[in-house]
Amino acid sequence: MIGTDFSPDLASWILLLVLGVFNTGFAVTLYLKGLGMVKAQKAVVFTYLEPASAVLFGFLFLAQQPTPFMLVGGFLILVAGYIVASR
């Protein structure tokens, strides 16, 4: 970013506001309401699945290659979710 001219115009600011308020805010609101409708054990499992699903969806839809660290991390996250859910 050094030497990059970052001076967004009004249209860019409006689009950024729409993205932040409507897309991200609406998605987070629905996600939190959904988490409030399930038991705490299931909510924790969903929270643990987020990073692992991000790697999977990145591979499937964005052609990103998972690194060995990502795979090991995903495995550890899934094991931790299983341990928490089984208690």
C-alpha cells in the first residue's frame, strides 16, 4: 500500500457502506439469531466448523490450494469440536 493512491470517490463509499451494513450486517444478524435457536453444544460446533469450511469452500469455489498447515489446523478444529460436542 506504500505509494498507492487510495482516495475513494463518493460512489465507492456508498457501495462500501451498503456492503458493510446490508450484506455483512444482515448475514451476522441471521447467524446470531440462528445460534440462539440451538443448544450451546451445537452452536460451539458450528463456530468450530467456520475455519474448516472456509478452507473447503476456498478449494471448491476459488481454486485455492490448501497447505499442510491448513489441513492439520482443520483436523484439529474438527477434533476439538467433536470433543466439545461429546461432553
